[in-house]
Amino acid sequence: MFDFASGDPIENMVDRLQKEINDAAADVTKLDMVKCH
């Protein structure tokens, strides 16, 4: 559900995706560090 009144919904969606990707990458990095040690 998008709120068209508050800026570009596409941009908001991209921001959210970017954040989720960053979070996922951080989780993977954490797992790799655990595996290495």
C-alpha cells in the first residue's frame, strides 16, 4: 500500500529494498565471520 501524497512511492520502495539488501548482506557477513572462527 503506497501513500502517493508523501513523495514518490517508487523511490520509497527502492529505499526499502536497498535497506533490506543491506540488512541481508550484514547477516551473511556475520554468518561468514562465525564460520571462519
